[in-house]
Amino acid sequence: SYELTQPPSVSVSPGQTASITCSGDKLGDKYACWYQQKPGQSPVLVIYQDTRRPSGIPERFSGSNSGNTATLTISGTQAMDEADYYCQAWDSSTVVFGGGTKLTVL
Amino acid sequence: EVQLVESGGGLVQPGGSLRLSCAASGFPFSSNWMNWVRQAPGKGLEWVANIKQDGSEKYYVDSVKGRFTISRDNAKNSLFLQMNSLRAEDTGVYYCARDVRNYYLDYWGQGTLVTVSS
């Protein structure tokens, strides 16, 4: 079965750029998306179709996807961005999530 | 405004059954694939199942095949998950989520908690 691999944790200082990677076999041939989940809340879509931002998501969130790796980049990271982030792709009509990355802003 | 509201969770003994429901509103329900996603306490997201607009295609994660059944009632804008032979490892919050062209899940419900314990 298809697998997506994320680092368990990433730390960033306020105002700096955070990058969270998601690796999978030929992931660049698929669409990747990203969800943000804060404690006690439902996931929120922050990036879809590799690079697109839903309405209401700040411009500091951006995405890329090439080769075997998709990347979520948060520029000018704010304290409110501290959360768990999950990548997701489709494989043979099934949904695959990465294991999640805890972003700490300190 | 798109809304997804899950219900039906609760405490059940191992081997028992539960039926989850998801009431959808604010969009033409019959136009979208729909999904169930779960999250065990302190763990990551795990996709459980999805269903095509007309119910003609259904897919499941291996761990629930033969035990869970996804269904929908487009006339009542509702999604369901029948869960049988429940195990402790099925414990978690279950979310329903709207699917956009099998590309991404753009709206999620608030979740319903399922606890399997004796």
C-alpha cells in the first residue's frame, strides 16, 4: 500500500520560515494537500492540489510538490500556526495520510 | 454554508456494533464523494472509507474490511458508517469529510467519539 512519510516534529522561531516535508513514491505525479489540526479541533485544509490555498488561508502558507517530496512552507511563522500538519494524497481511489508533523513555534 | 454533523458515537463493548451518521447541508450532497476518517487518542489521521456519489463504489482501509460498511442516502443528505465486530483499536474520533474530485477533503465535521471498551 502507498505510504507518505513526514518528520514527527519541526521547530521554528516566530517570524522565521517553517518547512514540513512529505515523502512518497512518485508523489510528484499525484496531487498533494495539507491539513492543519489544532488540539481539540477538526482538521482544516490549508493547501490543495499541491500549491493552491483555500479562501481564508493566509498567504504565508504555500506548497510545492515534485519528484518524491511535497513541502508545506509557512513564511513568517506566527504563534497561531503551532499545530499538527498532515499531508494527504490519493492512491487507487483511497485516501492516504502522512503520519503528521507537530509544528512548534518557540 | 457547508455543514457536516456527525452523530451516533458512544461507548460499546468489544464485539459490539455502532452506526454513525453524518448529516450534510449547504451543498448538493449527491454531487460529492464522501469519506470517513478517524483519529485514535493522541494519534494521527487515518482514512477509513469512502463512497461515490451514487453509492456504486466503496473503498475501505484494510483494517476495517468485512466489519464496516459505508452507505449514503442522497434523498436525506446523509452518510452512514455501520461498524460491526468492534475492537479496542477502533476507538477514536470519527469524522465525515466532503471529497472534491478525489483530490482533497475540503469540509470536515466536528467528529463523534467512539470508545470500544469493556
